[in-house]
Amino acid sequence: MNGTTPTTQDTPDKGRLQINLVSDITAYPIQGARISISYTGIPETPLEQLTTDSSGQTDMIDLAAPGK
């Protein structure tokens, strides 16, 4: 260690996200759904783009989260 205290910018908070998508009518998984994740108010610049698998799930991803 170099003796300095890490700042919030040095150690940003992270969260994890996995989406599970099922039909509201049949409760069956939805395969092949494309999901775009973006900041509120900036939909034209997605942070991540995911696709659901045959179980209706996306891969788990890490995203920056607001600090405490």
C-alpha cells in the first residue's frame, strides 16, 4: 500500500444484475428477448445490451451503483 486512503472514485460501488423474464400469461420463460440498460434520461446510449437464454435469464453483470 502507498499509505493513501482510497477515494470513492478509486473504489466505486458496484451492484449485480440478472434479469429473469417470463410470460405474465403462461409463466413460461421468454427466450431471445433483447434488453438494453441505460442511465435514466439517456436511452440512446446503452451501458449494456443483454439477451435472454432458453430459461428466460440473462447473464449476471456488474454495474456501477450510487454511493452511500
